Amino acid sequence: MKNKSRTFYRYILSYALVLILPVALLFLFSYSFLLNRYSQEIVVSNAQVLSQMQESLDTQLEQLINISYMIQNNSVVNLRTNAGDVVAAREAVQTLGMYNSVATLPDVIITYRSGTDYCFTSTTRIRYDKLFSEQLVYASHTTEDFLRTVDRPESIVVWPVDTVQQFGGQETEYITLFVSMTGGIKTPRLRTAYLIPASRIRQSVEHITGDYEGTVQITDAQGELLLGIGPVTRDEYLLSARDGQSGKTQIQGETYLISSAHSSVVGWDYTVLIPARVIEAPMYRAQRVMILLLIAVTAAGGAAVYIFSNRQYKPLHQLTVKALGNVPRPGAGDEMRQVEAVLDALSQESRAYRRTLEESRTVLLQSGLNRLLAGENDPRLREELGRIGLALDESACYRVAVLEFERGAVPDISRAESFMSSVSFGWRDAVLCTSLPGEGTLAVLFSNASLDDAAKDSLNSLKNYLEETGGAVITAGLSLPCPSMEIGTAYSQAVRAMQFKLVRGSGCLVVYSSDLDAAASLQDYPQEQMERLQWHLLQLDAENVRGMLRQILGGIGKGALPFNMVRMICFDVINMTVRTLSFSRSNQEAPAVQSETLEQLISFNTVPELTRLLEQFVEETCASVQTMQKNSRDDRLREMKDYIRDNCFDDLFSLQALADHFGLTPSNLSHYFKNSTGQGILEYVQTLRKEEACRLLDHTDEPVQRVGQRVGMPNVSSFIRSFKQQTGMTPGQYRRQARSGVAED
């Protein structure tokens, strides 16, 4: 009975202490300490909220920096190269519009190259002085401020919030962010400006300024105020006496709690000031309620423990005895280490299995896409694709794009997938297929497609990115939107559209249409007339240029060609004429062509309207040809020779690659070079390769096969045969003869 009573009361006492202890601790600590602790927790909570807001803004600002990188490395949006080409300028505006639609933070994106006259926005190309004096009028900044800002060497420059009047009407407060990826000790060449509405930043801090009557101040790296939201001004904050340890300050007799965060992306500092009275008011009420609640819980719990312990003593006593008797056995530590080793092995096997499963999923996805593009419509294939993450919607439409690389060029698939993610292709929007039958080809499957979607812009961005990173020319074809059951048909359309590289040259991007479907469409294209027109342009023969342009104009005016074919011919005539009349790709400019005429040609809607406008284009082009000097041909020829000398030792060098570089057809390039030099291109290349091979044989001990590789002829048999045809001896005989001659001397 004695042991029973001792255990029983010890059990009750332990539970009583556990229940009474919170109340005792509550009264043990002072009320001020609890209040201060609660205020600090609120400060930490606000710091977390502020950090989340800062990370959210940093994510969007980092997206703008990534967009700046793509804009300033995109040849289409290069303000120097499209200054005289309105067609390229229109494509630049469309590309910038795509980037503007991707960005979520700014209203307006502007790009500008230092030293030029024009800016580009997502809607137009415009002079910078007209843009900032008529369409975007700042209250505190001028056009001169804009020029000084874009010429500063810093990578990131910010204008504080300013009122901007748009198009003479609505006024909006904007923070203007200037980003240049060429910042440093030199003046940036190309800078992108983003007009970020102050209202969007206010929305992100609305719960801080509204619920807590707080103030948010955003400053740049130099401490200049960019945007202030709330009743406390920047001067009042700077003049206040701040306590760094408690995170408090006194402003006009009122205590404020301070939280701050720093942006590592753009260098902004975020400061939040919240009145202490707002934080402390709920504390008083909550503390009184908590005290009453703890007293009630303690009283009720004590009574319940006593009743329960009195009734259930025996089972609890048995449980106590059993617990006290559960003493660890000798060797229990070794068993635990064995269990930990087994668990570690299982974890490693699990990770390896997950990697294998992910690789298998990728293989299955590529295999399924290959079968899908081949026209297979088996329901089991659709179920299999759905299980690995590609669910095909029977009510949606899809578009297929095919990209073809030059011979020997291998695309970096990981870079392509990363770029697709960076410009918001995403898994749901586009899927990359890398297992096509043809060598050097890729396919992209666009979901939720329509005729007015951004698939062409996205494909053009991917094409430009792969050309810049891989250094290879890419030809692309894009299909029309097709139901999910006809994805194989869409793939065939993309392949047929890509066939137009035969008449438009490598590197083109053609969208399929019904007018371009039949094989007769390739025959209807005036390829022969286009080649003759380019030849007369190379010869600066104004009379024959006029005659050939009128011949092409007559073929269009007959009305037998489909409208899409007429539009393609129109664009090709404009681009080929402007590119051919360019003296060179260096610093010389193309002859002037009226920009108004080019704008009208781009926007024509009927064939008769095209005919009328193209006649004006013929006269302006012939007038430009007559004013050009014949000696400009020497510059083009000199550049051709320099390019051949720099690239002819590459085994991928070809006549087509040379023609694509200078914007000429292979036939015109060959005739132009031979008429100008009296020597064919192949003969000139063989001469250069022979001279380099002789130099290597004379001054190095490299094997003949290695010498052939270094001069662009990896096939040793072909190299020996070509060298013997030009010198009358094999490379080995030439080396021995050269060495014996040196020895005799």
C-alpha cells in the first residue's frame, strides 16, 4: 500500500507540474519582456515578408536582365545592321514585341544603340528625340538625360519614379531601368530601357502599407530614393535616431520597427517602417486572453488527471514497470550501426533507380515523339505519352517546326532546352524532338496552337540562338495548326515548307500554306529571273536591272500566282536587291531606298496594289544603281578573297556557305569571282591549299594525313591526288626534294 501510494502521488505531481508550469513561467517573466519578444518576432516575420517581396521582384528583374542579354545578342534587334533595311527593322519590332509579351513587370521595352538615331519599341521604330519629346514625356527627365544615361559605363542605371505622359494623354508614374550587357570601363553599345509602373511595385507591398500602416522605401546602391510608399519621408528616416540592436527608431515622437532587405540582382535596398503601436495593440488583448485560457486549462487538466489516475492506476503502473524493465541489451549500438548502413545502401540504390527511371523516361518520350511525327495514331501510343508527361488534347491544335543544320554541325541539345525554358516555351507549350531520322535535324511540337500565336517568333528566337552559339546556318519550316490526330500531317507540312531553301537559300524560315504545297509552286518561283536580276545588280547595269525587275513585275501582274507566292516573291526581291547593292559587310552603307516605299510594300494586301508600289521600287532602285561607282566592286572582291583565305582550310568550307555569307546565289558568286579575277573559286581554293600544304611540308614534320587535315582535305587519298595534279609530285616526294635541296645548299 505504501509503494502504491508513493507511485500514485508521484504520477499526479508530475502531471500537475507540467500543467502549472506555463502559468508559472508566464508570471515569472515580466510583461515588458513578453511584449518586446513579440515585437521582435513581428519584425522577423515582416523581414521574411519583405524578403519574399524582394525575391519576387528580383525574379522579375532577373528576367529583364535575361531578356536584355537575348535582345543585345540577337542579330535581328541589332540597331547597327538594320539601319537601312526596313524589312529587318519590322522583324526587329516583332521580335521586341515578343520579348515585351514575355516580360511581366514593365509596360514598355525600349532598345537603343549608342551613336544611332533610332530607338526600337515593341510597336515601332522611332527617333529617340521624337520618342522622349512627344510620345513619352517625363516630368523630370529630358532627351539629354536619356543620352547621358545610355552612354554611362555602368551595366545597370535607374531613374527614380517619375510622371510620364504617354502620347499626350494619360500620365503614369514609372521607374525606368536601363540594362546593358556590355557595361564596364567602355561606353555600352546597346542598352535596353524598361518602364516599370510604380503601381505594380505598390501592389506587391500593399499588405505591408495597408494592414500595418507601414512605409516602404526603395533606394539604389548610392542611397538615392527610387520609390517611397507610406507616410514617412526619406528625409525623416535619415534624420531619425536608429537603434540597430532593437531594430527601432523614433520619428516625430512615434516608435517604428525597421526591417530591411538587399537585392543582389540590381543593388536596390528595401526598407520597411511599421508603427510599434500597430504591433503592440493586439498583444495586450492576446495576452489577457492567454492568461485566462491557461488558468482554465490548468484547473480542468488537474481535475482530469486526478480522476483518470485514480481509476486507471493499475494499467499505468504495469506500463511503468514494463518501461523501467526495457533496458538496452549489450551490442545494441552495433545493431544500430548495421541498420544505418542498410538504410544508407537503400538510399543510394533509390537515387540510382530514380536516375535510371528519368533517363528511361527521356528515351521513351523521344521514341514516342518520333512515332507520332511519323503519322502513327495508335491510342496505346497516346496513353504511353500521357504516362510520361505528354498528354495530347483531342480538342486542341498543334504545330510542328523542323530545323535543319548544315552538314557536320551538331546542335547542343541541353543549350536548346535551356533556352526554350528561358523564353517561356515551357514543357506545356513546346516539346523538343531530337530523334528524327535525318541527320542534323530537330523538331519542335507546339501545343495549343493557332494561326495568330507566337510560334513563329519563338521558332525564330530559337533559330537565331542556335546559329549564334553553334556557328551554323539553320533552315526552318513551320506547319499550320492541325488537330492532335494529324500531327504527322503537320510534320510533313513543315518538311515541305523547308524545301523552299532550294530557291531562297540556306538559313530561311518558311511557314507552310496551301499555296506552297504542290511541287509546281517550286517551279512557279522565278528563280532564274531572280538570279539574272542579282547578276545585273552585281554588274551595276541599271538598264538590265530595270528590264529584269519589270519582267518579274509582269509575271506577278498576270494574276496566275497564289497570293502567298506573290508575297514571298515580293519580300525576296526587296531583300536580295538591298543586300546585293551593299558594297560590303564592313562599314559601307547600302544605297538609299525610300523607307516609305518599303513600308508600303511590307503592308500590301492585294496584288494590284503590290504591282503599283513595286513599279515605284523599280525606279528608285535603278536610280540608286546609276549613282553607284564601279570601283566599289573592288571592295567586295577583296572581302571575298579575305573570307576564302580565312575559311578555306576548314573541311566544312563549301561554295554554298560562301554564297550564304555574301547573300548571293552560288552561280552568281562563281561567275562574279571568275569575271573579276580570271580564276574560278575552286581553282583559287586549290591554289591556297597547295601553298599552305607546301609550307607545312617544308617547315614541319607532320604526317601527310595531318597536313591534309590542316588544309581542309581530311581524305588522304584525295589530298595526295590533288597535290600531285598541281605540283607533279606526291607530298612525300615534294618533302624529300625540298629537304635535299636545303641540304645541298
